Amino acid sequence: MRIIDTHTRLVNVTGAQWNVGRDEILARHAAHAQECSPAECGYAGHRDGVVDSFVHVSSTVERELCIAEVDWVERMARLHDLDLVMVAGVDPTRSGDEILGDLEAFATSESFRGVRLPVGMPSDLPFVPQLLNWLAERSLVVEFSPTAQQVPSWVRALEQHPHLVSVVGYDTWVITPDSKVSDDWREAFRAYADGNVDAWQVTLPSDGVTAVVSPEIMRPWLELGVELLGWDRLMFASTLSLDSSAALYPKLIADFEELIAFASAEDRAKFWSENAAEAYR
């Protein structure tokens, strides 16, 4: 069974010391390039056969870090022979023309597959139409994490680009050990299902607290997603840092297997890899 993790990070790039840490990590990995094992290097975790491919999702919005990250992630992927594509960050405080200029630079990377917008970003910012149009023309992905109340307006914006691949990520700010599927989120799921959005995937990550999915926490979210969206729109995501958490994959995957045990083999394959392979090419 092929597995694609659609939301992982090679390093936490949001820390104030990221540039220093990046150099240290690069030196460490370069030193172990020929003999790196999962115990020594989380980036080599794919070599034990647990996860086959990865989507690195940026968690930074500062322009300088976004630009540096694209080059660094691609070098890490080559160094450790990772089957990996990346979703870059953008700075929402800049103008549409400035953002598109940066994206043109990102697009020179063979691993670039789209952009990640900040959590809770509204759809009515001035640069959004330009951004969505640019991505749609290039068959790229837009990822975002809206509040439940923001979902209808995002659906309306995406309806203008029905072939744009849009990925909604449910991170720790939505799904926590105490969270329930509220009426607001039920309506948000219905907005996804009813909207004229041809390519919409929803990631179902770990709870982010223990870095391992709790079936009890995730079950109502997954069941509602299956009911309203169907297996064609669901993808596996961990939201883990690959550098430090690759060893958690076996437990994470086992928990998801428990969650989706009721699904057919065809639907399980869609969830684990086929939907992601189509969305991220």
C-alpha cells in the first residue's frame, strides 16, 4: 500500500533562530548523507517503508524565509532521496504583484506545487483573486485553514476557478482532545459538499498534541467528512515535523487504519495516496 503524507515539514521554519538552525541541520545531514539511518536522521524515515512520499507544507509567511525555504527544502530532498514536493508560504501583507513576483521565482523549482495561506485568512483580501488565477492557470494548489464561518466565502471565491485544486487543512486549532464537531463545522462541511468546486481535498491530520491521532477524537470528523464529501476528497496528513517525528508514523498509520477499517480497499487507496498523487502530481 502506497502512503503519501500530504502535510509534513522538514524543519520548523518559523523560529527566530531558523537561519542558524538551518545551517546546523544542513551540516549534520551532509555529514551523514551516505549512512543516515532513521535513528540518526528523521529525513531518512521513508527508508523503512512506512511512508513513500511527502508534501512539505510551509509554516512561514515572512518573505525572506519563504524564499530561502524553497531552495533549502529542495536541497534536503535531493540529499536524502526524498520523493517530495513542496507547498510554499506567502506574505499576505504584500501586494498581489509582489506576491506573484515571488511565485514566479518559486515556480523555477521542480518541486513547487502551490502555496499555503495563513490560518484564518479571509478570502476578501485584495491579492486573493490574482493569486487564485495565477495558481489555476498553472494547475497548482492553494492550501488554507479557514474558520467555519469563512468557509462559504472561500467556496464562492473558489467557484470562480473550478479546476483549481484547493486543500483545506484541519490543524491543532480545530481538532484538539476536547473538540467536538460543532454545528458550525457541520454547516462548513455542507458548504464544501454543495459548492461548485470540482477539486476539493480535506486533510485530516493528527490532533497535534501528542503527534498521534486519537481515533476517538478523529472518528466523528472523519465520519462526517465521508458522509458529506466522500472518499474522493479526503487525504492522509500528519502535520508532523519529519526531522524529529518519523518514528511516530507506524502508530499514526495504525490509528488511521483503525479509523478507516470500514472503507473498501478502493476507498482506502484513495485516502492513503491516490487523491494526493492527483492533487500534487
